Amino acid sequence: MNNSILTIPLANLSLAFVPVFIVLGILYKWSLKSHTALYAVVRMLVQLILVGYVLTYVFAIDSPFMVIIILTIMLTASGFISLRSVSNRTRASYLHLLVAIGLGSLSTLFFITGIVLEISPWYLPQYLIPLAGMTIASCMNSVSLAAERYESEVHSGSDLMEARRTAMNACLIPNINTLFAVGIVSLPGMMTGQILSGVDPLIAVRYQIVVMCMVFGCSGMTSACYLLIASHSKTENNSAI
């Protein structure tokens, strides 16, 4: 099997934006928020270019302190992004989200890297940072759905236990759908990347199984953690009143 990966020329890379501009044109024509989508695309481009340079530097120096700094930045940013899904954007709400994301993502991350993959040293950035990105992003998305649905259920008059169950079920729908679809409807990004780089598909499958279990586990634990904190906080507030 050929182990070399194709290098994408810049001219070809620019063509990847053709479908993007088509969608932007549709949004503009339909008087939707095309400027928001355009900003998101530009931001994506800038962030990915910057992270490419940053990771090149981090991989070169191979320092645990730099890895810890990056993990801290990722967690802090994920908390702020998740806060967008709640109406009560207070410091306490941010801390609830941050604690939930931190517990769910880091516990799963270090279990996978330390026990399953047996990475040594523990901070090996080529493994830890990409996997951390997967866990933290998955936790952020799930807890955002959980927080939004939980608030909606509480405001509609559901009791806290029922609101918690409904929110937990709703936030895991994307992950469960992905589990159903993987290998039949889609080949996930990590597996696709490994196959494109020449890795044996059966080895790529093993890594993808690990990633799928990691993502589902950390998402569920983070959402459950947040819902427990949120419902406990709500109960305490009601008792105080």
C-alpha cells in the first residue's frame, strides 16, 4: 500500500470554496444571515492556518507545559462557546459548563491515551492534542444541546427530573445517530484521514472504534454531569426562595 499522502496545491485548495460560495449566495438571495456564515468561514480559515503553525511549533518542542497550556485554552474556549446556548449567562452558569466539560473530556481523554493506547510519555502532543480536540468539541456540543433543552423543559413547566431525562435523551441523539451510521452511511474523519495517508483499513478501523467509544462516552458523561449540577443548583435556589 502506498504510504504517501497527496499534497493539495494551493490552487486546488481554493477550489474547495466553490460549494461554500454557492451556499453563501443562496443565503444572501433568501435574505438569511449570509454575513454570519461568511464570518464563520473566514474565521475557520484563519483559525486553521494559525493552529497549523502552532502545532508545528508544539510538536517540535515536545513540552508537557505547552500541552497543558493548549488544553487549558481549549477548555476555557469551549466553556464560553457552550454558554451561548443558555439564557442565564452568569459566571455560575459558565463554571457549571466548564466543570462538566472538564470532567467528561479529561477523564475520558486520559483513560484512552493512558490505558487503551498506552501513550508514553503521557503528553505526547501528536496524539494528545488531536484526541483532546475530539473529546472537548464533542463534550461542548452535547452539553450545549443538553443545557438548551433543559432550560426549555424547565420553562415549559416540566419538573426537574423529567426535564433532566428529556435533555439527556435529546443531547445524545446526534451521537447515537452517528453510531448507527458509521461504516454504512459515513466513514468518520479520523478513519478517512488514516486511509488517505496509507494506513491499513483494518488498523484505521481499530482507531476509529476507540474514537467512537471515546466521543460517545465523554459526551454522555459531560451532559449528565452538567444536568446533575444544574438540577441541584435549581433545587437549592428554589429551597432558598
